Amino acid sequence: MNSKEKITFIVNWIKNYTKSIKSQPVSLVIGVSGGVDSALTSTLCAHSGLKTIAISMPIKQNSSQHELSLRHLDFLKKNFDNVDCKIIELDNIFKTFESTMKDFDSELAFANSRSRLRMVTLYQVAQSHNGIVVGTGNKVEDFGVGFYTKYGDGGVDIAPIADLYKTEVWELGEYLEVDQRIVDAEPTDGLWSDSRTDESQLGASYAELEEAMETGTGPGVEVL
């Protein structure tokens, strides 16, 4: 399928899925991080015509990442009447959590707790608006190598881009005119104070990971 066909397929899939839910009308609730995955997914939701609630949830956020999330919210507001954009500051809640859990200090655990707090926030909003939480995981990270937070960004109701490689996410993002700065930004989960990239944590490039998933060969892949 070309880009237009892929977009039409995913948008129709979202609409058809919501029709199966007894309680109508259904809202789509999605977190916007400033990354290309959430930018593409939220734009696809917006194209469905369904009420979409797009939320930026900064927690100790790198200023450049937060700026990109705000730019994307502006893009959605300007182009789609069915999108409601919100900013929910979670810094103070997370500081209280950190203080309460100071006897269980773990940098990794606190990083994942940021993701889980965002998940809780999305479900609070969703259940108050007869909504479902829309995931932003792609085929490589979430459904290929398992690079996500359990009960965090992995805690969702639907995952519209689950069958897209990262290269396809970039392509469709450009096709839908997502801000080029978001498309070009190095992917990061935004959970660390040093803003480490996804590829540095994965230990391989997306091109290498996609090759391994397609062919079973590539750096670090042993074929038996």
C-alpha cells in the first residue's frame, strides 16, 4: 500500500473499532509526547472525525521535547475541529511520589513510574469522557523488541500503528504534514534526565532492527 492507502486503512480501522463499543459516542484519548509516534497517531485519530482528546503530560520534561509537544497540539487545534487539546502538568504529583518512595530509590523504577503515571492520567480522562486510550507503539519498539514500559505506555486499549515500522511512521508523518522538527528529532522515550535516545538504549539503529525483523539477519542476530 502507498502512504494514502495506509492512512485510509488505519483511520477506517479506528472508526470501525469504535462502532463495536456499546456505549456511544466514543472519544479517543491520546498522550502527545513531542515524538513522531504520538504525533502520527494523534493525527490519524483526528482524521477519523471522532472526538479526540490529545494531552501533553510533562514530568521533569526536557524543554525541547515539551516544546515539540506544544507545537503538535497547536497543529491539531488549527487543523481539526474534533480535537480537544490539553496540558496536564504532572511534576508536582511525581515529586510527591518520589518523596514518598525515597526508601525505594531506583533510577530505572522512577523512569518507568513516569510512564505509568501518564497511563493513569490518560485513563482518568478517558473514563470521564466515555473514551478509550489510544496507544502510540509501533511495530519495532513495542511489538518487535518489547521496548516499552509495562502498564505504562504499554497500557492502552488500541494500538493503531502497531503494524508500522519506524521508517513507515516517519513517511506517514511527513505525508500528513506533521511538523518536520518532530519527524527529524531523534526518537527518545523522554523518561531520563539526560534525554538519551531510543537507539542508544536499544543498541542498534532502526534500520538494523527492521532488517533483523524482516530477514532474521543483522548485527547481533544469530541464525540457527
